[in-house]
Amino acid sequence: MVLLDVQKSIGMKRTASAGKSSSSNGSVKTDSPSHVRGSSYVLCVCNDGYPASLERRKLYLRIRDRRSEQHGLIRVIDESGEDYLYPTRYFAPLPVPQRVRRLLFGLK
């Protein structure tokens, strides 16, 4: 995964030796209403180096992370169901109409 110089834990998955009670401070709780306001959808256009985590031509939920974006990274919910950082160039922004956004986010 891609790392930031500032926080070495962002973008890394736990190893098998990590305790089950450990948790990452870099993870976003995606079931909270606050993540919806800072989220959008992006289309994966490249998965070089991450074939198990990303599928080309698939829509991914983007979590806004200004700090990571300053380093050319984007935070998305990948195939693991967790949010991780990837190079911004791997994705294309995808405008989604408000009605469709509500359906995708499960809002009425």
C-alpha cells in the first residue's frame, strides 16, 4: 500500500500477527452520517500493483481526506471493505446526480 511520510500506518493492512483488538487510527467509520458529506464516487482506471484490492472500471466510494490529497493520494473503500490510500491517478472523478447519490448512500 501507499504510505505517507507523516503517518507510517496509513494505507497498511494489519498483518496476521497483529492482535485482533488492535485498530487503525487512519480508518474512517463508514456507517456514520458524517462520512456522507465528505464522500463521492470515483471510477477506477488503473489497478497496477493492487489487483486484489482494486478492479478496473469499478465505482468506488471516495472518502475526502485533504491531508492525503496534498500528497497525491486518494482514500477509497476498496475490495476489502476498508478505506485505504491509493495514487490519485488510479481514479477518475465521476459526477453523480443528487438523486442517485441518495440511492447509493442508502438515504431517502
